[in-house]
Amino acid sequence: MALVDALLEKISDPKLRQALREQVDGMLSKQSFGLVFQEHKPETVELHNFKIRKGCKVRIRSDDNGALYSVSFVKSGKATVASFDEVPELREVDIDDLVVVREFGDAIYPGLKWTGNVVNGGDKPPHLVINAENFHALETLLYTHENKLDAIYIDPPYNTRDKDWKYNNDYVDSDDVYRHSKWLAMMERRLELAKRLLKPEDSVLIVTIDEKECLRLGMLLERVFKNARIQMVSININPAAVARNGMFGRSDEYAYFVMIGDAGPQPIALSSDWITTKGRTHLGGIRWDLLRKSGSSPLREGHPGTFYPVFIAEDGLAIHSIGEPLQVGQNRNTVEAPEGTVAVFPIRKDKTEGRWAVGPDVAREIWADGYLRLGKFKGENTPIYYLARGERNKIDQGIYTVLARAADGSVVTDTLDTSDRYFIPGTQWKIPGHDSTQYGSRLLQALMPDRKFPYPKSLYAVEDCLRFFVANKPDAVILDFFAGSGTTMHAVARLNRQDGGRRQSICVTNNEVSEAEANALTERGLRPGDAEWDAQGIAELITKPRVTAAITGKTPDNAAISGEYKFVDPFKMSEGLEENAEFFNLTYEDPDLIAAGRKFRELAPLLWLRAGGSGAIIDKRADSWALPDDAHYGVLFDENHWREFVDLVTARRDTLRHVFIITASEAAFQQIISEVPTGVDSTQLYGHYLHTFEKNTKGRS
């Protein structure tokens, strides 16, 4: 460090010296162990349809260095731009050679432009497909869904192939020495926002990955989600295995489950494909485990509180009583059994002293409930069984029904049908339905025969990952901000069909084209923002048509989809799914026009989402207020009519969730909402919107 200080002192420019010193101090303040990576400069997004005007931050299309400039002057198809150097470089450039850029950290004021829908689900809340740069989409969703999401499922770029993802509009390839740290910087920015969207009391983040980044991702998840429980599952996605030169063939990938608050996998009905071990539960009956502890720490030594006698009748028909723990070092033969009973201790097969799985107080409690059972009578060696907490919960949840009590007082339950085996599987999933070739690529080809998408997930793998966490949440809201082909929406829709749920997915995908397609389009004189170019992007060519096909049961050419869904709920794909979907593009709005009330239509979908994302969207201004019968929120446009508005809101308090009050006066807003009935949320426009995005986006990187 002394050498670094000496070198810094040799820099004559005081501003440069100070800037470098601040960077060094910043690096030294970070952890020097565990996951360490360079943060890299903030990412950017290009706004190809944004008008070039004074003050815009732009890039010159014909330049390869990616340098940014500020527009100083615009006239007659030309723009004077200034670099961000200490001594700005001025250049005159054709407007057509400029593209507006937003750096992550620049404040954004987003809107949503409606681009279509598909309706087949009655009054169900629609699934949302948003064409956007996903970092800015996450910032936007903070306004509508902060702390509201039940689950996030993402399949980010695996960083394994040449040019499979972009950083600052450039493809990252395997020769980039910073590709790992760029990937981590990209992921960290998004995960930090995702954490704010998830419900802190009970939610899950699911991230799939392969071996190239799984170790770094695991450490990053631990860093971002410090208080969560994190577990990794191995999923066999290619039974044939993909050959790798000089390496083992790859047949699986990994899914990290980040469980927040009370979240955890729930026991659900699973087919025989999931059974990897022999067990009574898996055969349909409730599972009785030995009360004697097995596995880790099974011995008496070090656990005096769980070494105690259980007294059973001499005829072996019933438990008489449960004794107290022995003192450390006390010989078990000194214990006197009540008359007519035998003392049973947890003695292992090798005659060593073990211990019971629960203490005496818990043992007495579950005995009273009928959750202790005697095995075949063998005197002091009689085995004793119990129902562990998970099995007891299955009785409480009604999965098993108590039919009677046995002679020893233990419960007798019904047996589940073989198709209803309720359990939580292990961490190695080798399920036929998770084959990404059969149920990813080929299934997508059935939906859209004329289109291809690289490496789509198996529909049933995504469905199963989510099922363990939202099976008991029929109204769950699930986000995928690396949505790709839209498999997550498809999986959520199938889950809804299986149990009548009204779950809603939000799928965020960009409209990038592949490098090969970009080169071909460029040769034809096209560029991003042109209609023909954009029509070849992921959102327009793949995601929206796939969602439409899944819901309608018809291909983009209006032909009935051939084939059937398999597993859990088989039926013809041509039947479609009783769901709705709305399509939007993220827009970037002028805050001055918003404050003046001239961008209500662009903000309307955000207000609808903030109010729950169901029912009608209020997308037109009214003279006084808007409170449609089929909407779950209302908007007061003229504060002078607040009394009539509040009276109508009060009359509909059972169906309304939210009201938006347009006023520049905080005092007026507080007066109005003091009259709004309890249970109806209130938001001030446009001040709250503007303040939210100033706070959430400005200065972030």
C-alpha cells in the first residue's frame, strides 16, 4: 500500500490523483476474501426511437468505441455533441447517426405502451409480457410491486458460449478476460432490485445455471440475500448428455432456491418418477419413523436430555408412561420400571446407547395425540415409532385422514392413491419431463413450427420448480425478468388449470436479435428501431407469439397446435389455456410533461398494476374523476370534486383497492385521503410517481 501511495503522489493532476485515490480507497474498503469482482462501469440501454434533442445523452452509431456525448445543439438534421471529457470535444453529427442512451444510474421516468393482448380467461388477472431492458423494468416494478411478489424464476445467460449475452451493447465472448466479473456485476444489479420486489415474510427466488458460473452465483446469492436459506438442486435436463471435449458429458444443470422468510418447499402429490428411495410414505401410507435417532449425532453422549425410558406394558400392547432423562453418567439399569411395565431405552443394534429423536415433553405431547406407535413386542428391545413433524402436518392439512385408533392408541390413517404421493423430494431430480430437448425445443416447435429459439427450458421443469412454492398460493404473482421464450408464463398457466388458481406471471424480455441476424439485417441497410429489424427481436418474434399460442391453442399461422401436454395434467395443446395476457413496451417519458399531466395514457398501465393488475385499465382522462364499474381503482382528476368522488369510493369500498389523487397540494391530498375508507390505498399524482423514480433510479449503478 505504501508503494501505491508513493505512485499516487507522483501524479501531477490533483483531480486525477484524488479520483484515483478514491477508487483505491473504495477497493480497500471491500472484502478481500470470498467473492471479489470488479463492479465495471454502469450498463447502458439504447433508445432507438427516442427523439434527439438538446441535453440528451447519445452515442454515435458509426463509432466503434462506444463513447458517450451530450447534445448541445440541434438544427437542420445536424447535432452538435460534446464529449464528457474535462475539456469537452465538440463534434457535428447527422442526427440519423445518433442514438439516445440511458446509463444505469440516470433517473428514468417510465411508462408502458400497450401493444396488444389475448383474452381467453374471463375475469382472471392477465399475465403481463413487457418488452424492456430488464434492469429498468425492475426499477419500474418497484413502483407497482415492491414487497408484493411471491416468487421470481429466472434463467439468466449462463456465460458459457461465445456471444450469448451483451454488456453495454457489446457481446461478451469467451476471450473477454473480464467476462466473469461483467456477468457478476450484471447479475448483482438485478438481484439487488429483485430482493426489494419479493415479499420479505414468505417468497422464493429460483435461479437456474450450469457449472460455468454456479459457484460464483452461489456466493453472489449469499452476499445479496444474507438472511435467506439457499439450497441447490441438480436437474437432469438431457438424459443423452452433451459431449464435451476432454470432459465428462453434461446432462444436468442447477437450480438455486433462495427461500425468504417462512418460504420452503411444500409436500405435494408427485408421481412415481420422483421416487428414488423405498419408503412407506412413497407407497401411499403415512410414514412412521423410528423414534430412536439415526443419522448425525445418534448417541447418548453429549445429548443427556434425550436419553430417557419409555415404559410399556409387559404384554406389549400399550405405552404406560414416559420417564425423565437420566443424569449424565447414570446407569440405565438403576431405573426402576413401574409395576407391570418394561423400560425401553434407545439402544442401538450394536448395543451402544443411542438417544430418542425428541425430548420427553414432546414425546408425551405426540403420544397423547396418537403419534407414537409400538412395534413388535421384544421386551426392552421393542421398537417405538413416531410421526415426525412433516407427517403430522399432513394430518393437520387434511392430506391424510385419521380413521381410528390402534390398540396402543396410535392413529390409523387412510392410504393415498398411488398418484397422490405427497412428499418433498431430494436434491437430485431425474424426471423424464425435465428433458429440455423433448419438452423445451420440440414443444416450442409444436407451438411455433416456423420459429426457433436457442435452449428453451422444459415447460415441466419450470412448472415443477414453482409448484413446490406456489401450490398453496392460488393468487401468487410470479416474475421472470429473463423471460426468453415465455416458458414461465406457460408453466404458471398450467398450474392454474390444475387447481383452478388465478396466479399471474410478469414476463420481462428484451427485443434483441441474434448476432447473425443483426449482421444480416445490417447488410440490408436496417438498424435497431426499424420496423423490420424489431419484428425479428425476441419479444416480437418469440415471446408474444408463444404466449398467444399457448392460450389460444393455435400456431401463429392459425393452425391447431398438434400434440398433447404430458404429466400431471395431460390434454390436447389445441384446447388452449383459459388465461389472458397483456403486452406492453417500456417507454421513457419526460418528467416535465408528466408533472404537467400530459402523459396520463403512458402512466395508466402503471397505475393499474399498482392497484393489483386486474379489472379494467383507466387509460383516458376525465373531467372530474374516473371510476368504471369494471375497474378496481379510481382516479380523481379534479380535486375540486373530491367530495363526490370519495362518496362513490365509499359506496364501492368492497370492490375498490386503490385511488389516485391528482393534486399538486400535499395538504389537499391529506385532506382527501382522510375521508377515503380504510382498506382502500391512496397515491398522490404526479408527485409520488416523480419522487419514487428520482429516489429509486437517480445515481444508481
